[in-house]
Amino acid sequence: MKTNELMLAEAFRKEAVLGFEKYLPRIVDCLQLLSEEEIWWRPNEASNSAGNLVLHLCGNVRQWIISGLGGAPDSRERDKEFAERGPISRRLLIGRLKKTVEEACQTISQFPAEALSREFDIQGYRASGLVAIAHVYEHFGYHTGQIIYVAKLKRGKDLGFTRLPAAKPARRAATKRP
């Protein structure tokens, strides 16, 4: 691989890890805000609880990154992620999610740059290493948003995750003196 390609691969892997490290604490914060009962609350039968979404994220990350790219055995039972009605404790859910994300971040960080273009068979799909990581990162962000929405619904307040940097004071235009 050329130097520029290696730098791009390293930047991609680093950004993916930073993304998981950004979303994980948001999910944990939301689970901490919700009661054990609220973690398993579903707005209707067509929707999932925050607890189901955490189980689903663990399954997806494990299947695509830890197993699909990292070579660990794939024992995922996807339907069970959505069928679960709890209660699985907050502590256990958070622990499982943290462990999964930690393993995935290690796998991504150690994933050879050359393998980003290699094709993998994951969950019945053929995907390059790059596409697999991008898919999981996007998927994780999507469901993080759903968990945040549940927490906002239940708490009725802004959770402060998306604050913009403070605006800098406008600079005065330099005036020329005659």
C-alpha cells in the first residue's frame, strides 16, 4: 500500500473508534436516566425498547466487527435481540455494551490497512472491510439516536449531547486611519 493510502486507512480506523467512543457514553447516560422498567418500555408493538436496541447493537457489532472482521465465532441469534422483554438489568446491559464496543475498537485498531479492501462474508452479505466498519458505525449512530429519543420522551428534557461550540465574538473590522 502507498503511504497516502496507509494514512487514509489509519485515519478511517481512528475516526471509527472515536465514533464508538462518542456514542457509547451517550447510550450509557440514557440508560442511567431511565428506570429499569423504562429501559424495557416500548411505545407500541412495532417499536423496540432501549434494552432491545442495546442487545441489537451488541449483536450487530459482534457479528460484523468482532466475528466478521476479527475472526471470532459468530453465535448471534438476531431475533432474540428483539424478542427480549426484560428485565435484563441496566448494569448488565451497560457492561455487555461496553465490553462489545471495547472488543470492536481493538479489532478495528488492529485491523490491517490492506484488509480494508478485502471482501468478507458477513450476515449473508459480501462487504469489504471498509464497508463493514462504515456500516456498523452508521448503524450504531442510528440506534444511539433512537435510545436518546426514548430517554428524552421519558424525561422531557434536552440531554445536552449536541451543543454547538460557543460562538466567538465578532471581530471588529480594522479601520484605516488617514
